[in-house]
Amino acid sequence: MVVVSPVTTGPATRSFWAAGTVWLLEFSLWDGLLVNRATVLADEQQADKPQSHRSAPFVNAVARPERVTGNPRLADATQALRTLHLLLRARRLYESSHPQVQDHLDAAYDSLKRVAGALGGLEVRIERGGVVVPTITEGHIPDAHGEFHALANDLQRAGVQTVFFAEKFHVGELDTFSQLLKDTLLKSDEPAKRTGQAWWPGQLREQRVEGIQVNTLTDRKVDTVLASLVAALVAYGGNAPQENGDTPILAPQSEELADSLRLIGHLTPPMEAARGLSVEDAAHTIHSSMERASRNTVRLLLGSMTHYTPQEGEFPQAYLLRLSQSLILEFLASEFAAGTLAAVAIRPALQKFADVLVAAGGYHGPHASQHFSSLAAMWASEAFREQLLERFWLELPQREKSAVLRGQEIWCVPIAAIRHTLRQLVDAGVDAPRREARTILLNYARRIDHPDSTARRIVAAGLGELTPALESLWPNQLPEELSRGTMSALAKETVPETSALLASFLETLGRIAATRGDFAGFENILLSLERVPRDAEHEHMTALGHRLVANDRWMLLVDAALANRALDQALPRLLQRDPERLLDRLTLLLTDQRGPEMIPAMARLLRAIGVPALTLLETRLFEARRQRVSAAIKLLAAADPDRLLRGLTRAMASWEWNLQDLAVSELARPANAASAQSTAFVFSAILSDAHPLVVPMMIDQIGIGQETTAVPMLMEIAAGEHEALRDQFVRIKAIEALGRMRVYEAVELLRQLAAKREGLTFVEPAGLRASAEDALAMMEESPASARARATFESPAAPLGNFVVPRRYARIPLESPLRAQIAAPQMSMARVKTISLGGAYLESAQRLSVGDSIQLEVRSGLKKIHFTAVVRNLGPDGNGVEFVHMKDEDRERLRRLVRKHL
């Protein structure tokens, strides 16, 4: 048994001890070689474990910061080290007597002393890119803002590898330690040994600092296989006479690093238990690997192992993997910082070193499935290489990273690193970092015009992944430069994969614009797509234009146009691109329960679109599908009544009675008062083509519109001489219209209808005679006829801007009348309001506008029967219009109304 101690070893080994590692080595000598019996034993034990356990050392091989959440000790340590970083920063910016230095010194002392007291001493290990507190976690302290990365760089430059704060130390010791750090960093031109590992303990003893220790020994459990490997390296590489053990490790050249990595790759296969090598074979392989390597390569590897010491309980394969990562990242960072390695060369350099490790880690034998060691298999993975590349850019100092992100080589930065930087800037919550983030993202998007096709593909894919950041940075309106640049690149792109990625991103921009209500931006994207040539080469762009207005997005545009707010000017232009689909959507919405409430907004949209939509609506009046015709009638009546009247002259005869009724009732609404005279004229022209149940309302409208050209026809109907319109109710309506219009040439006819007898009986029935007498009374306008006029004239003025008066006075009833509705289901109702033209029914039965019902109203012992149509819905009932009744029912209704006047 051989124990290696600082007394029996050379300077290189002493430096290894100074790094804080105690090595207990057990060797047996065979053929003059150092052979570790524990190697085979450890490999056999590892081989006996399940596969998941054997691969455990390689899980999380790339160091990731620990999360603070849920770990109060880690949170306290993080805060303590943050105060230390702020103290060192204040030291460099201000004089020692400045209040800022004193404040940061007190804060750092309080925080560090509290954590050291809670942990029984605070040990901090400095690693590349971060700091570690081994008593809490072996991962880097969380570093959201890069402050611990900067702290680690400063301490490494000062030659500090480990710092230990005792449970009890005083503020003067912390002051002295921070001053020494400042002096060390400012005097970088002094000899290398000035900041060597052995220099710090001596300086602290000289300054009588006992509570803070730097680069001192700490007990750690180290794998025996790994200890034997280090001893073998010491035996084969030794230390050059001209070198000093305290000399900091200089960055190797590219070829030197490749030789060191090759040696690491050659050393790993003998440790693989899967190979089943004997102790002798393993020793031969290690011996051969070291003999092939130069002494400088061995010394360089040994020095690197001194710099990156093993963690407690770390397996040899896992340590060598971490060591190889650290060497490569250290080399890339130093070369990049010196300006000898451009940003675009980082990935190829990493790939080259990874290939060296893969080639060196290969072996032959019946027991190997892929003939790779565990280390070589990891480095052969593209995912692992990409992860390491991301780590390089994430750990890069912010100033150097910002220079790349603002430059033309930003495309070669992994998208994960860009996304992480943008998230940090956004989370800062102030304007300046957000402006910086916007600048970075726009700069990245401009690289879509890069002459290199690979760069264009990377940027196109990255833009798609940056969509969440894009939406966060521009919460209201996206910059037009994004869509314009993407559109220009898409038009010129010849690589299919890149074209597909650009099309997807452009579609995402369109979705964001439409969702946010930026319809002008959405329209600009569509216009750009429509300007490209219509040929096979640009067919994919035409297809993209169709996808941008797919069903879900089209419905979003329609809903926005119908919203209860000012109409965006871009929406009518967008929707008029496909008026057929727009009208289909509006037709479907009208079937909804809230459809009638949306008609004003629909009319506003249709008027804004103009001819394309209105002309198509007019053509739908002649279709066979009833739902389309019904929607066209409602929309034209609200948006352009003149078009509906024009189509009515040709379509009326082909419609069933409920469509005729719908068109006439929509045109008769007070909202269409401006076209009342035109409506009366058209009604008079098509009266003969109308259904008998619709004619009464049309005659009423002719009378209200004072259409004098219809007087001869009305007199003919009133006299019962019309060829088709001879129904008693229709004749009564014609007589009422003559009275409303004050047609004095019809006085003689009305007198004959009211008084003509044949013997002792009247020629005309009582209801018709009563109507004739009422018409004569309206013409005379004498005091005696006031009661008759009150039946036909509403006492209240027309509401709002409506100039069309009610056809009949509405009579509220103090005692509601009972009624029975004979609809699809028999039900009872109460009549609260009644007139000669209709009534309001309170009923539990819910009817729909346009429903035709048979109604029986009971007034005392008398029953009045009507055919009625539901015109509107109320909160507790329905408003109905009487479209037909017998002569005797008309007379009973007239007497009922007169009674309650």
C-alpha cells in the first residue's frame, strides 16, 4: 500500500493538494506499471447495476444552475454571495472611505456571517461560469442576471479556487480580503506567481486573517479509480523543471487542446466494465495511451484536473466528461474574448473537438454494441453538442454576448440563448432593457436575407420559436418591418424547407395581428401576398394567402366587424374579398337567438362594403333555399331598402306567403320611413301577386304612404269589383286606406257602401258598413267624427326620427282579456293591449317572430277569432298583428276598441 503525501511528491502534486483534494491511493505494481485494483472492482459493481444506474453519472452532465424555490438555505447563500459581488464591485468603483463601500461591506458581512453561522462555515468553490456551495448543492448558484458568472471570473483571475468563511469572523477580515482581491485584479501585469494558489494562504496569514481561508484543504471523498488515474498521470507526466507549481494554467493552443482531449478519449475505454478487460489488459491500455501522448499533453491534462477538481463521490467517467466540457468551453471563451475566434466559428470548433473525442473513444471487441465508450457516445450525440453550444452562449459575459446579438453574426447564436437573453431583458421591467430586447429581435429578423442558405434556415426556424417573446415585446402592434422583411425573403427563397418555415412565421404574424385587432397590419400582409405573380413558382404564397383567412380567422374578422364599437376601416376591405362567405356567415348568425340584435351592425358593415355584398344579397332573393332568402330580405331591408323593393317586383310571385309577409313587414318598419312612399308605390304595383294574408298590410302601407296612383285600384277593391281581391277583410282595408288618404272622390262610393239596401236589409255586411262610416268621418273632420278618428290615429307623436305614424291607436286594457292560442300547442294567454291591427299577449308559451297562429279573444260572452302573425317578442309575451278575420269578428273588435277609447 502506497500513500501519496505532499512531502513525498513534486511541485505539481503539491499544487494538486493545494487545490483542496486529498488523494488516498492504493496501487499494486505489475510489470513496472501502476495498476489500480479498484478499477476492475468498481467497473464490475457498476456493470451489475441496472442500466439506468450505470448511466447515472452522465445525467445532467452539463452543469445547470439550481433553483432557489423551496430551498431557504440556497436562497440565503445566494443572497450572501450577491452582497459579496456588490462589495467587490464597489471596491473597484469607489475609494475605500466612500459611503457606498462601507454600506456594501456591512451588508456583505451581515449576510455572510448569518449563512456561515447557520451552516457551520460557508465553503464556496469557484468553477467556470459560476460558483458552487458544496454543503448545499453541487450545481451552480442560480444566476439570472449573470452576476455570479462575473464574480467567478474575477475570483479565477485573482487565483482563487475555494473560499471558506468560518463560523466566526469579523468585518475587518472581510475588509482585508476584499482589498486584497481588488489589488490582485488591478496588478495583473505582475509575475504569474503573484496570484498563484499558494500565494493566498501566505497573504492572509501575513494580514492575520484567520476567519477567511482561500485555497486551503477540505476533506472530500474521491473515487479510488479516479485517484489512481491522477497518480498515473503524475508518474508519466511529472512536472517540467522550469515550471513553477503556482503558475496559473495558460490557455492551450488548438492542437494542444486536441491532444489533451484525445488522451481523455483514450483513457476512458479501459474503464468500461462492458468490455470485460482483465486488470492486466486495462493497465496495458492505459500505459499505451500515456506513452502515445507527449509529456506536455499529460502535464496539460494534469494541470487541468487541478483546475477543475472532482466533485464529492463523482464517478471517473462523469468527471472526465465534465473535464472535457470545461476544457473546450474554456478554450472557446478565451479565443472568442481575444478576437481570434469569430462567432460563426464557435460551432465548427466545438464540432471539431467533439469529433476528436468520439474518434479517440472508439474501441473494438465483441462486448461493445456501438464500439464507443460512454464518454464518446455522449459526444457523438448531436443533442449533447447542441446543449453544450447553448451553454457556451449562456455563460458568455453580457458585454461580449450583447456585441454579437447586435451584430450581423447573431444568426449563429442558438435560439435558446437568444430566448434566455430576451426573457432576462423583459423581466427587468423597465424601458431600456425592453428597447434592447426589441433591437436584438429585429436584428435577428433582418438576418433572414443572409446570403448563406443555412443561416436563412436557422433564422427562419428561430423566428418561429421567438413568437412568445415577440408578443411580449410588442403587446399592441407588431412592427411592419417584420412582416415586410419576411414577405420579401419568402418571395426570393428557393429552398423549400426555409420557404415553409417563413410561410409559417408569416402566418403567425397574421394571426397575431388579427387577434389583436391590428386589421390594417393584417391587410398589408394579404396585399403583399396578392402582389406576387400568379405562377407555379409562387403557388405556395397564394396558398398562404388562403390560409390566412381560413375559417377560424374569417369568423374572427366577422365578429370584430359586428362588435359594439366603431368599425375599423380595414375590416370592410378585408371582408369584401369573399362576399359569398361573408353572407353565409351572416345568414348563420341570424339563426342565433341574438341574431335580430346584430342586424344593425350587419347593416352597417354591408353599407361599408357597398356594391359587392349588396348586389350578391339581391341575387339571393331569387334562390330556392328559404334560409338564404329570409336572411337576404332582413339584411337588405336594414342596409338598402331600395334594393329589396327592386327585387320584390320580380321575386314576390315566386315566394310562399311567409316570405312575402317577412318582406312586407320589414319594409313597413318605422326604421324605413325614408322609403315609405317608394314602398307604397311598389306595393300598389305588385298587390295582385301577393298572398291574401299579406295584402291587408300592403294596403295599410299604401294608405300611410299616401300613394295616390293606387286610388283607382283601392276604389275597385272597396267596391268589390276587383278581379282577385274580393275578400271582405281586404275590402275593409281598402276602405280604411281611402279614408287615411282623404280621397274625396271616393265619398260617394263610401256612402253607397254604408247605406245601400235591398229592401229592408243592407247590401253590405255590418263590419264593412262600419268601416265606410269611419272613413267618411275621417274625411269630414267634424267634432262628431273625433271618436272615429281616434281609432285610426295614435295620440302620441312618432318616436325619434320616425315619420311614419301608427296604423291604429293602441288601447291598454285595465282588465286584461282572456285569450286562447291555437298554435302547435294549445295555450292560454292574456290580452293587455289591443288595437284594430293587433294585440300584445302575455303567455308562458314562447313563440318566434313570423309564426302564424289562430287566436280567440273572449270579451264577456263574445268570442273574437283572428288569424295573426307574431311580429316581436317581449320579456313576458309576444306582439301579434291581425292579418285576417271575418266580417262579424271585425265588427266586434271595432266595438271593443271604441268601448275602451
